[in-house]
Amino acid sequence: DGELLAATYLAVRFPATLAANQAVARQVQQALWQRSGAEFHPESLLDLGAGTGAALLAATGAWPELSLLTALEPLGALSEIGRQLVPQAMWRSARFDSAEPLAPHDVVWASYSLGEASSWQPVLAKAW
């Protein structure tokens, strides 16, 4: 049952997934600062396999100026929770490895989902 799966995920995995994504966002900020000496201010983010929106929440915490959030998630029960947690995002019910061409985004995020793709290179090529 999709609703039971989503509730279980939210209770068991969501806190750790959010923390991991927050750590990655901080590391990206630090790496970009060290490399360029300038702050990174992205305006758009594409989340491939958005689940319940943990990466979107982490990213908007790191970059509050994000104005365009696009989330791809095929499981309706997960995206329904995500829509409640991140209502400002545009949620699309689609698998990221079979979605139609996507508009360019400043940041493309694939938290845990690339492991689900048979080949990640075409996915990333389509995402950028």
C-alpha cells in the first residue's frame, strides 16, 4: 500500500535523509566558496526522484533565493507528502529516467535516486 509505505518512510527515513541532504548542501556551498571566492545564488533547482521533498527542504534552507523548484517523483503517496511539505515546488509525476526533456535548472539534485537508474549518464545529460 502506497500510503503505508509513505508514512513509514516519513517516520523512519525522512529525518536522516533530510540531514544528509543538508550536509551535502553545506559542503557544496563551502566547495564553491573555496573554489571561486564568491557565494553561489542559484535561482532554480530540479530534484530527480524527489520522494517526500527532503532535498528540496535542504536546498531551500541553504539557498533561500531559489524561486523555481521542480520535483520529479513517480510515487503518488510520496509526492503527496512532498506537496504538503514543499508547496512552492512544481511536482511532476514522472520517473526521472523516462521523463520528457526538462528545462535547464541551476542545480540538478539526485539525492538517492541515481542508484535506481539503469544508466545514470543519459539521465544527467537530459537534466542539463
